[in-house]
Amino acid sequence: MLPFFLFPMLPLAFQPADTSAPASARVARARTEARAAPSRRRARTMMPTRKPAAGVTTRRGASRPTQVLSQRALNRALLERQLLLRRSKRSIPEVVEHLIGLQAQAPNPPYYGLWTRLEDFHQDALASRLLDRSLVRIVLMRGTIHLVTARDALLLRPLVNPFLERALFTGSGYGRNLDGVDLKALVAAGRALVEARPLTLTELGAALGERWPDTDTASLAQAIRLLVPLVQVPPRGIWGVGGNPACTTLESWVGKPLDAAPSVDDVVLRYLAAFGPASTQDIQAWSGLTRLGEVTERLRPRLRTFVDEQGRELFDLPDAPRPDPETPAPVRFLPEFDNVLLSHADRTRIISEEDRKRIATRNGMVPGAILVDGFFHGTWKLQQHRGTTILHIEPHRRLSAQDRAALSAEGARLLSFAAPEAKTHDVQFSRPA
């Protein structure tokens, strides 16, 4: 069973939200679709697939060939937009909104994600934003915890609600335990409990179990987690502070209602600004939304189109940066779960398929990653040992002396950020795996 804080790459995608339908009606529809899902999945596996032709193509109805973007061109565009070619002087809220959030399954990855992207970043600068409620930790894209601005949480959560409702019944075993439970009553009861005071999911399940004593308490709590927009309140997410996350509703925490008319078009444009050029399938992989071909077609007059080396059509903002493919890329340390490794259907612009499979785990954990010349080259982790903080670097291929020296220097800066109180620091390399 997956841990409560993580539903990585859930198999069910969702359509853009119909926010006009009552939640109870959407949930009922999700239950119906969940029962039919196995037969639909079997049908899909029988559908033939076609690989697009490589090379320069001409879009139907177009008068001139479409430019082909190489893997390195896509890599440098991604690094530029992800603030990984040079550190930025932007504010924390500006960067978090530009990136459309940072994955935050664990408390510390967003700190490392901002450290590797921002000049002069300190942990207290992020912690203070969580304490003043301008940033929040909430379940969003792909059913995973994201650190986002309060404004984006109110916008994005309505868009992902249909996915989370369906995920309750198809992405986990919890939905099967809720047969016979009045979900409208359950949601009302759960909302009242967490708005009275923030609760951990264990506490919430136990409290709900008093009213539904014959139902699995973990399933009751997970239903609230997926059907009600819950934020993890501080001290969860504060650097150096542990403990189980306690939750309350987003609306009560920030004092504002959810966006009544969120625009999927605007979110797609923002995705391209942070992750493009990208295919429709890439956008769907990042968001979980389906049928986004309708959106990209609607936006086509406002976009530029390219193709990759496999012939897939890519969309982009006309004025978005697309650096020279030979632009130098510094070594970078990415945190666990960094979206730059997770937000495309075809991730070979930054990590090879072999490496992607190699680091994949059954429960969806994504290790810290090193980038060399802009591409994934291995993993890293920190370890405390007798007053020394050790940075372990595990390269997946042989490093040049120059790259090794660059990683050692950047690693020393990482250690100074992560463990300034340690008596000594050490950077250690393992043999290429």
C-alpha cells in the first residue's frame, strides 16, 4: 500500500474539471467509472500504436516545414526555464509560481530545489512563507504533495479535483472499503473535524471511525484527503522540524474560497513557460489531465510549433527562451522528487530511459540527482557520521576530472547550506554504478 503522502504517477488521468457539477455528483460518477475502468483498460491495451516518422515534417495545412528541435536544444530550453543554467535573483513566490510549484513529498526537497535555483537562498526565507501562509503544502498534480503559493493552490485544486476523486476509487484500495458510506456526509464530517483543529490522518481516521465504526479508518481519512482540499500546516515543512503532518482545509487556512472558474488554458500556457517546448502528451503527464489535445488546438494560433527528433509535435510560447544547444550548463544538484525529472511523457531531454528505469522504485520515490552538462548523471544523498556531514555522490557513468572537480565544488556549497553546524564536511564519490 502506498504511503498516505504519495500517489506517484497514478494510472488514472482526468479530464479538465467541470466545476459546475456538485462534488457529490462528481464522486458518484467517479465510482461508476471506477467500476468500468478494468474493461476500459483492457480495451486500451488492444489499440494499435503508431510511431511518428522522424525528421522535418509539415503540419497538416501548413505551408512550410516545421523546425526540428534536437535533444540538446530541448535540454537547454528546459534548463533555462527551470533556472538551472544560472541562479536567479527572483523572489521565492515568483519562482514557486513560475515553476507551478515544487514537489514536496518530504519536508526538505523544496529547500534544496530553491537553493539550486536562487542566489543567496536561506532556509528561513522559505520557512517564513509557510508560517505567514503565503505558501502552502497541498495535494495537487498527479496526486502528489506540492509546495505552491496560496493563490495557485486556490486555482489548481479545483482543476485536479476530478482526478483525485477518481483516484480514490482506482488509484488505491481505499475506495473499495467505502461501499455503503454516504460520501456527502463523510466529507461534511471530515471538513468539520479538520476545521475545528488541524489533525493528522491517523487522528482524523480515528475520529471518523466513531461515526462509521465498521469502516476502515485509513480509508475514511484518505477519502477526506482526496475529496477535501487539505493543507499540511506548520511545523510540517519547516526546515529541521520533524513530526507527522497535521491538516486543515485550504479555505480555512488562507481565508479565501477556491477559484470558481479556473482556466485550464492558462495553466497549459504556464506549463509551457516552465517546461516547454512540449507535446500534448507531455502536458498530460505533468498534470494528469486528459483530452488536452482540445486545449492545444484551441491555443494553437497563440503558439509556435516544432517537432522533436522522433517527429512528435511540440508546442511553445512564441517568445519563450530557446538557447543555443551548445550553451554551457553548470553541474547541479537536484532534490528528491524534482519536477524537472517528472514532468514530461518523454523525459529523454534530461534523463535517459535506461537511467529513468534504474532509479524508479515501486513506491515512486525519486532520489536526489546530479546534472552534468545538463543531463542526469547519477544520484546524491547526505549522511551524518560522528560530527561529519558526508555528501555521497553515485555517478552512473565515468566522470571527467573537470566534472568531478565541479561536482566537488558545488557539493561543498551544498554541504555549507545543508549542514552549517557540522564540525566537518566531506564529499565522497562512489565508483560509477
